[in-house]
Amino acid sequence: MNLLKITSGLVGGFALLMSGSLVLAAPPVSEIIERANQASYYAGRDGRSEARMRIEDNRGRTQTRQFSVLRKNVEGSDEQKYLVVFSRPSEFRGTVFLVHKNPAADDDRWLYLPDLDLVRRIAPGDKRTSFVGAHIFYEDISGRNLNEDRHELLEETDQHYVLKSTPKAPGSVEFASFQTWIDKETFLPVRIEYTNAVGEVYRIMENANIEVVDGYPTPMMMRVQDLQSGGNTVVQFRGVSYDLGIPDAVFTERSLRNPPAEWLDRR
């Protein structure tokens, strides 16, 4: 949702004496961002989930999408691979989205359109456009490169770190900045507000219904609101599992036309 790529280190071990109370220092901003990114996108060595997406416009009209997501981390790097396969409705059945995520460069993204039997390469400039008609962007699926923004800690509450992120290349994105509320216990981003050039919040992403699955805190619901259009998209996740041993062959261009049924239907 566009969302979200939120270097490593150890949580601060020094204590500060302030107003007569012992207070632990907040971790460096770079560490908070990296831990949030890991919690959001890198849980386990690989993962699978089913998703039901409900898209609502400003008149209350709704559409639904149903799909499965497979994800694998590339060992020894921050690279990842994603395969998203749609099963419903009928006009989207067989549509497949493949991502090879490379934080050091532009991601490679492909979209297979079965009605046209066409594989379309998604250009880097299209990553912040609508994903299959939803209020979610292509970039929200696999996350935003951490190095594309400057990050600062605005506030620390009992439950959250509140960070502000400003794009280094403002002409490449539609937002002027975004603020992220990161849960201090799980390091999951639970709310992101995108602000335009005049300082108005126009887009909100939320993660909710956190459950621990195979030892990993996992949001089971994501909501994206477009405050300009009045529409929103809600995604409900189920059947989430991690560390399945998904082979590399699943994440090749061959799977665009021939999705791996043995990994998509794990019931």
C-alpha cells in the first residue's frame, strides 16, 4: 500500500536520566526504519498468503479481487521475489504479477494478462500507479526503497515511533512527505499518512488485526484510503504461513503463464 519500504544495529543500551526518571534512549532512526522494513517484508525465509481485496469508490460501489501471494527472500542479500496470482473475479482469473525486488537498483516487475496472452513489463516510473484498479500501488506490494527518502524521528510515544520521510527526488513521486507510526513492540508500521505539496494528508495506509503466525507478528488486514477521491481499498489476509521451502523456479517468467498450483493451493 503505497507502502511501504521502510542500517541494522542493536537496540540502544544506554540509559538517560531525565526529570528524575530512567528512560531508555530511542534507537537510531536508521535502525528503526530497517527493523520496520524487516518486520513488514522479510518475515521468515519465504511466505504464502491468500488475500481478498474489496475496492470501494466514493459512491459506495464495490469490486472484489481474490489472489494468492508467494514470497521468497534471496539468501545473503536484501533481494526478494514475489508472485501474485489472481483467482477471482472471472475477468481477473489467471492474471499474474511477478516482482524481482532489488533494493540496490530498480525492481523488475512483470504483469501477465491472460485475455491478451500478453506479458507486460512494468516500467520503474509506473510503480506508484494503481494495482489492478485498487487504491494500492505496485510499489506497495514489495515496498519502497529505504534510500529513496530522508528519515527523521518526529515523536516517540509509549506505543509508537513516529517518523517523517521526505523523498530525495521529489519530482519522481506524487507525495511531498509521509509520516509513519511504527509499533515499538513489533516494529510493524501500523499507519502511514501521505502529505501533498500544500501540507494536506491525502492518502492513508493502515495495518491492523496483528496476529503471531509461525512466530512472526503479521497484519491480517490492510486498508488504504484515498482522501481526494473518497475511495478506499481493504485487503483481508488468511492462510498465512512462513518458511515453506518455496523453490526459486516458482519466481521465474515461466510462472506468469503457468502458475505453480502445488504452491498456490496449500489447504
